[in-house]
Amino acid sequence: MTAEGLKQTIRRLATARGKQPSVDISPGCPFGAVVDERIKEVERNLGEIKSRLNGLIFIVVAAVVVEILMRLLG
């Protein structure tokens, strides 16, 4: 769960109970803001790696299927 998802969940739970959310999880110092930004960048990079890996797996599976079909038909 990302930081934004956690914030939204806390807001939703607090408003469901009729209260204002009293938890602020945003960074309170410049170092925290830099770390937060770096973590978000790592999350974006991991998402890109995941999509590339899924594409690579798809290509390998497709190549195996084609190879099997070629041996069956040839």
C-alpha cells in the first residue's frame, strides 16, 4: 500500500465514524520529504520493472507455444 493509499484509507475510516482524521503522516522535515520522494520514485521504477518482466514472460511463453506447434505440425 502506498502512502497516498494509506492516507485515503485513514480519511475514509475517520469520516465513516463522523470524525476528522487527526493523523498526519506527511513528512515533517526536509529529510523526510526527500526520503518520501525517493520512495515514490522507487515505487514507480518497480512498477516499470514489473511491466517489463510481465512482457518478457509473455514472449517466452509465446515462443514455447510456437515451438510446440511447429514440432506438432512439422
